[in-house]
Amino acid sequence: MDTLNYFSTRRTIRRYEPSRTVSIELIDKMLEDAARAANTGNMQTYSVIVSTDPEEIARLSPAHFNQPAITGAKAVLTFCIDFNRFNHWCRINSTEPGLNNLQGFTWGVIDTSIFAQQFVTIAEMNGLGTCYLGTTTYNAGQIAETLGLPSDVVPVITVTVGYPAESPELQERLPIGAIVHHSRYVNPSDDELREVYSEKENLESSKQFVKENNKENLAQVFAEVRYPRAANEQFSRVYKEYLKNQGIAL
Amino acid sequence: MDTLNYFSTRRTIRRYEPSRTVSIELIDKMLEDAARAANTGNMQTYSVIVSTDPEEIARLSPAHFNQPAITGAKAVLTFCIDFNRFNHWCRINSTEPGLNNLQGFTWGVIDTSIFAQQFVTIAEMNGLGTCYLGTTTYNAGQIAETLGLPSDVVPVITVTVGYPAESPELQERLPIGAIVHHSRYVNPSDDELREVYSEKENLESSKQFVKENNKENLAQVFAEVRYPRAANEQFSRVYKEYLKNQGIAL
């Protein structure tokens, strides 16, 4: 594989070859390599639950609103913050851990994400397709119950895996100059910001999206349909309550 | 480069060739590729501030306790959650964003981490050495002031970069079987957990660490010296207050 070409052309894959399974041995080997990525203090406060059995995947799917990426997946990996292992280690060594706060949670999300992303890169370089499911933090309690997660283990990211059965167009990104700042943050003017978003807004798919949702512009689709404040706040309350029940107070 | 060999042998690099700079053009190109990694709803709620000027790096260093990895770095990348750009786009489009809550924060940390990790992988595959600094969430306010970050832009991760001037030993990891669970989470017994940590505890460096700190065992060093509850809670209060001042209520 042309390594550098891979990075500039990577795509999320949501449809997988129905007849081609992904071996557990391959997944485990890729996870072992992924765990070599950096993590906070080498505490490795994460775990991953691998589901390859179609019935297990079917049981997980409702928590992810039965998106096609999961219902057709050959493997589903649920990446979790895991304080349980570290806490248990502390307790059998006559000491008390102190990770169940905002710093511990933030390190946990960072380290779990780095681990998941390293797995995704390795999997894609091995010819697999992957998709991140953003629904994991919506229904953490339901996922935890399905996977038998103990206290202090919190689902953060789900990645679906299979051999690609689609070749989607490269998805647009904002101009990199809007993301990268040299020396100091540069805050664009209204006109400069319009320019930053103009390619995204002028895509046919974006125009279709605006029309279907009866909105005036793409920003309204994002802020009022896809990620409306009321839903974000409701899911925030649910996730915070779930974390609190795990003993993690933000 | 042997791609698969890279993943199984990657190392954090904290010392860099003093006379070998890293060009801004190379960094920008690598960041452009890194931004092709997945992100929530393709909202790209992140920014990165690139510091290559030695005086700028010197000004950032105290917030990271002047660790050698930053004082000797040829480039310092501060990866931030950026709601400012998205919020600004919403406002010029007559709509109200709703990301300033726990869900938005969690997505922001995930997406910023994925972006940073993709950059790290690309940089290392280009022969550079990198080091994550976990101090970013300790001193976010100080970093924000140094980099001129506006409201709604929150530092999460710092990565230092340079050409390697050291070849450290491969750092140990817990046995992968303790991290990966098949179908359901498996909670180890006390004896099984002792076995999981035995290699880590028996390293000469760990024994030295225990002795230097006058502790009985390695878990006590982690829970009482490196990451004590009182410090984690204090830094959590500071970070939460900082987030609140950015309008992000957890």
C-alpha cells in the first residue's frame, strides 16, 4: 500500500462485503499494535469489547439506532474508558485511586480515542473499511448492559469493521488554512468565514440537505436538525447521570 | 518504511536533533492529511496552533512545567476543541448552535484526539519523533492566553515534534488479553489481575521508581505520587472553571 497516498484519500466505509468475515485473530493482532500508541502515564485506562457474532451485533444495534454501518458490520468494537482495572490494581495494593473526576475523564476520552484511531488506521491499511458511530455517548447505559460492563467502565467510541462493499466519494473538508493557525489563533471576519464554508455549502449534497429539511441554509440544518440544542442537552444529562452512577463526578 | 513494523515498534521521542528544524510546509501538509480522519458529523470542531519559533516555544514551556520534550522541541502543536468557528458560522446564518455541553465537549475531545493521533502517525511515518504532553488540561488558561485563543476554543492536547535524537527502549504494555474482551467484559480475579500487572511491576525501572518514592509498590507510586487524588481534583476544578468561562457547562 502507498502509505502517504492512504492518508490523503482515506474514506469512511459504511457498507461491508456480506460474505466476508473478519477473523478475531486479525482483530486481536491489530489491537495489540494499536495499544502501542501513546497514553497518559502508561496507565492504559481503556478496554475494548469485540463483537463478531451476528446475534451479538444485532443486540448492540438498537443502541446505535440500527444504522446500516452496524447492522451490516462483520465486527463491532466498543472502546471504553476503563478505570475498573486500575482501581482494582490500586485496591489490592493498599492504595486509593483518584481518577473519577474531570481530569481522569478527559484523559480517558483522549487515550481511548487515540487507541481507537490507531486501530482504525491499522485496520484500513490492512484493507478493511471502518466507521465511527457517534451514537455511543447517547446510549452508554444500554450499551454497558448489553456488553456486561462493570462499574467504572464507560463506552466512548464504537467502530464498525468489514471489507469494503462501496467506494464513496472523498468527503469534503474545510480549507486547512481555517484549521491550522501559525503562532497565534487567527479569528476570521464574517466574510472570511463565509469563504471558509463556501465549498461545503455549495456541494449538491448540502443543497439537497437544506431543501429536504426546509431550511434556509446548511448551518440551520446542523444547528436545528442534526444537532439541536435540546437533544444535545438531553443526551448530556443522560450521559452525566450515567457517569455519576459509575462514580465519575464531572 | 515497513508500515506494519512501524505500528508494533512505535516509541515516544522526547529528545530531538538540536540543529535540524521541521519546516512549516511539511507540518501543514501532514495536518492537511490528518484532517481526513473521521470526525463527528464532519463539523470539524477543532483547531491547531503551530509554534516553531524558539521564543514562542519558550513562552509555552512553563505551562508544561518546562519538560525537556518541549524545551528542546522544533515544533509544538496545541490541538484545541474549536466551537468558535462553528458558532460564528451559525450566527451569520441566523441560527443558534448548541454544542456547549457535555456531549459537545466529549465529541470535541474525541475529534481533537483523533486528529492529533492521525497527525502523530503521519509525522512518525515521515521520520519525525513526537511526544504527547499530558499537561495541557492542567494549564489550559495559561496556554490559551499565550496563543491568543478566543472564547470557545479549548486546549486539549499538545504534541512536540522534532527529528529523533534518542532511541529509547520499547515501553512495556499490559498483556493485550487484559485490554481486549470478546463478546462481554471479563472482570479478572485478584490473582488474575496480579498476573496482568506482574511484568510492569517487575521492571527494573518500576522497582527503582518504588524505591525512590519510598513506597511499598508501583500502584502506590501512581495513586499517591504521580496522579494523587487531591491534585487531580484541584486540576479538575481549574479546568471546569476554565470551560465554564468559555461558556461550556458540563
